[in-house]
Amino acid sequence: MTLIAIIVALVAERLLGHVPGWGTPMLLRGYVTAMRTALPLSALWRGALALPLLLAPPIALSAWLQGAIESPVLHLLFSGFVLFLCLGPRDLADDVKQWLEARAAGDQPTAERLARLLQKGPGRYAEGESPHPRSLLGAMFIQSHERMFGVLIWFFVFGATGAVFYRVVSRLPRLLTEVEDSQAAEASETLHALAAWVPARVTAALYGLAGSLDDALKEYRVLMEQPSHGWRSHTWAVLAEVASGSIEFETEDGASVEPATLELAAREVVHLQFRALMILLAFVAIFATGDFLS
């Protein structure tokens, strides 16, 4: 059932991604706004108590429904629908395609806007911090994790509740920071990094398996030898650098080289995402088959 729910959600997310207006993250933003309106206490939303207050309702509701639905068919529909809501909200392949088209057409303002969109996220690969092309590729891998792999891994382990948990946790830092830099925003960033610590490394491993594993391992060893600037940023650095290493090509003499242009590298990121997804689904299928046979 888990594998079927994942496939249904991925297909629905891919098809609806082309609907005009789809991809605007309104659901969670509207929820946070409604909560702040219902409890108009500025001191409450600045403190760390805001985090459990925002997390408890969606997680409790999804956990209750996950346990209350007994029909296998209804449970499948519920899980697929919840996972569908937690993915995205924008497809990385579509954003990269639009960015490449804007660059090819010489539409610099659109290309810059899309590049900023791709670079929004946690860690030192966030918007404006790292203008180097390699950093843009690293940010794409982080976006891939945040939009898809992180949610899928939590869903695989904890079902719909896990998907809701990671989706909310991964979005709250940005939503709370937009309002004010507070204790609540800092606590949300810490919880996000905790929730992503294992999935980010699993995603980096999937990209290594999907691409150049030797180069990915080399990047990992180099990163481990460098002084850490904090465990939170280190998680995102592992994901970005190790995954970026997996796109390197091997020449006839055995030397590793990066794609000749940024455009080729960006296209390879999309191809790697698809191959990494297939590997993850294969692992899910193996576990699902084992559960069925037992």
C-alpha cells in the first residue's frame, strides 16, 4: 500500500503541476495566518511555544485519521492524498526547465528570479549567500530533498503523519522568519535540521548511487576533513556537496570532470533526481514485498 500511495501521489503531483496557479504554497501559509489571527498574542508567536502550538493540530489530526481509517482502500486514498499535499508544491524539473528556457532566450530578469527561487532554502546555499555556479547546483539538490525526498522518506517510515510532520517542519522556518526573527524562528530551524539529519544523508546516498558514487564519496571525505561550522549547516553541506559530486563525469583516462556548462549540469541534476527516485522506489518495493510475504 505504501508503494502504491507514493506512486499515486507522485503521478498526481506531476500532472497537476501544469495547472495554472498550482504550485503556490497557500495551505500552510494560510494555516499559520489563521492561527496567529485566532490567538493575537505577539509574545506567544515570538517564543519557542509557538512551535508545538503550530505543529500539534495537523500532526494530531493526521495521526488520528491514519489510525481511525480501517478500510484498506480508504487508507490508501487518504495516504496518497496527504502525501500529494505534502509534496512540492512546485516540481524541481519544471523550475529548472523554465530557468534554462529563460537563459536560452536571454530573459535575464526571469532567469534571475527563477535562480533565486531555486536557491531559497536552508543552509549556506540560501539566496544571496553563494553566487558560485556549484552553489546553485547544491541548492537544487537541497530543493530536491525538501520538495520530494525528505517527505517521501518520512512517509515511508511513519506514513501520512510523517509526511505532514516533515512538510510542516520544513516550511515553518521560512514562514516564521518572514514575520520576525525570533526564538520561535530559531527553534523551527533547529527542529528542521534535526528532522532532516538522517533523510538528507539518505538522499545524498541515493544521488551517489544514481550517479558517480566514487566522486560522491570523495566529496564526502573532503567535507569530513573540513572544520564544521555547526551541525545544522553541515547537514545541508553534506547533501549539497556529496550530491553535486555525483554529477561529475569520468573521461577515458579515468579523470573526473564536471559538465562543461552550467546548463548541462542543471539538466543532469534533473536526470539524477529521476534515477535517485527510481532507486528509492525500488527499496520501498523490496520492503513492501517483504511485508506482504510475511
